[in-house]
Amino acid sequence: ISSLDSIIDEPKVSSKIIINDVENNEAFQMFAGVEIRGGSSQWYQKKSYDIEFWTDASGFETKKESLFNLRNDDDWHLDAMFVDLSRSRNILGMDIWSLFGRSDHLSFEDEARLSQRGHLIELILNGEYVGIYSMNEQLDRKQLKLSEDSGLLYKATSWSDEILFTAIDSEPGASSYWEGYVLKYPDSPIEENWNPLYDLVNLIAYSNDEDFAINIESMLDINNAIDYWLFINAIQANDNSGKNMFIYRYDDEQPLAFTAWDLDLSFGNRNTIWTENISDEKIISNNLYNRLNNVNPNNYRTRVKNRWQQLYDDGFYFNILDKLDKNINEIIMSGANNRENDRWNIETDYNQKLQYIASWLEIRINYLNDYINQYF
């Protein structure tokens, strides 16, 4: 990437990009707008970036491109993965979630994906090597294949009572923001677009057990919710039970459902002040899952246990291990591990990271299996 000016957090800076795909023997050269992305991650030394491909330097028109066998689009994310020393956790988690995450609309939207895909790359920015990145698809209406007419997409960006489904501190209005949520689709910030989410939070936070049991499955895709709970607990996604998740609706005939984003604080990552003291036996939950477990509508606990047994018997642990091994070995075999270490003055042993995550995951899966068999 070569930018005309310093890259900042908005607006996007006009830049030129050259991409060499050595695996597919392809090369691309194009204009793009580039900006720093993220919340707290903006303060890390190694920045993440949003990229929008343009037809020319002005940025008046965007240009779609298919890269690394991923989707054909103009909007991309360069993930620095700075707090994840394995440089693997987010895409590994996304790959696993895409293997088994259920959603009602997947049965008739063949191209819908509940996760972003990504490809490991090395980035040179304005002549300076800046290391290993993951070039990712965006999680948006297009990725989920939501209806353009009545689809909804909310992004949870900060912790609040509404995010954890415990209370409602204010009513949503004609805004793109409400108590930790951002309305990502549609663009029109009208109060009506908040009603399905508001009704769900209201039901979970304030209804009696009978009303909760009667109404929850009309508002929420329970099969999806079961899979999401199993997923964030299998990989212990510490930041994804409220913040760092999307809630979406395919159309006005479908219930709400969940998907995840930003999974770097998972798979036993202790490399932050927020996770360094977290027990490996912590169960990830929120008030929705507490109520589902306590009220047990339509034999919820049995459904969780049966679904977990299916995943466990299908080799859940080995499926993750295969993908992890592929990701880290690509880093080692390319020599990118040494270049990354030199650039950021770190001493990451990627073989050790592979062994650590594999060992941690085996212990975690066995613990979760025992927990489900005991309490479900």
C-alpha cells in the first residue's frame, strides 16, 4: 500500500495497492481508500485497516475485486491480529463457526455465510514492512445475504445492560445507535428498525417465565442461539457474549439470530489485561442463556446436550486442530514468522503457540463436555 497522506481513522486516504497472490499466480494493481479501523485496537503499535477499492484516485466510484478465492467485493478488512501472538485465532474461530453454525435462512440462501473468511498476507505500507495480516471479508448484509427490503443487522460494540439482556435504560429513537448497539443495516436510522431488538431485550429482561417460554422462539432462532452458545464456550470467546457480536434478521418473516466477530480473545489467549487472569473453566453466558437454561422452553437443555453430542462425535476437536495446524505451518514455512518477530521486536515461537492452543483446546473441550453432561 502506498498512500498519498498519513492513514488515519476517517476519512479514507487515497492510496495505490499492489497485491501479489503467489498461490494463484495473480497480481492486482488498483486505487483504494484506506483508513485505520477498530476501537481500543487503534492504540496498538500495529494497526488494522479498512480498505475500499476505487476505480480511480478520486474515490467517486468503487470497484469490486475477487481476491484469494474469497468474495467479489470492494470492501475489505486488514486485521493486524496484534494481541494474538499466534496470528491465527480470529480466522480459525470464523472457520469453525462456519462449519456448524445454523440459521433458518441458510436453507434457502445457498451463498449466505455466517462468518468472514480471510487469507494470511504480508503487508508493506509506504515502503515499510509491517508484518503478517489477515485480509478478511467484511461481515455485512451481503455476507449474510439478508433481504435488501426487510433485513436488519445490529452490531454490539460496547457492554451495557441491553447488550447483556438484563435491563433497558433508555428507549431507542431515530438514531443509528442505541445503548451499545449500532444499526449497520439498513442505513435509515428510524425507530421502527430497532423494534425487533428492543422487543427481544424487553422479553428477556422483564417477562415472567410463562411469557418468556411462550414467546422466545417466535423472536429468536433457538437452533442458532444453541450453536452460538456452544461455539463461544468451546473456544472460550471471552469478548463475544454481548460485545463483539452481530444480531441479524433475514427478513420480516424470520426471527433474530447471532453471529460473531473479532475472536482474537479466544482459544486461551492470555496476552491482554482483560484475559490474563480468566479461569479456563469459565462458562461464557448472559441473561438470555441464563433464562433459557432456567426456564427450559421446549426442552432447551436437552436440545443443547443433543447438539453438543453430535458435534463432539463428529470430531469437533480434530477439525479445529487441522485448521490451526495449516494456518501456523503456512506462517512458519513462508519465513513470515521471522520477519514478523524482527519487525515488532518479539520472540514468538509459532510451534510453541501451536502446541499451546492444541493442548488448551483439548482440556477445554473435555471440560465443556463434562459440564454439559452434568448440567444439561
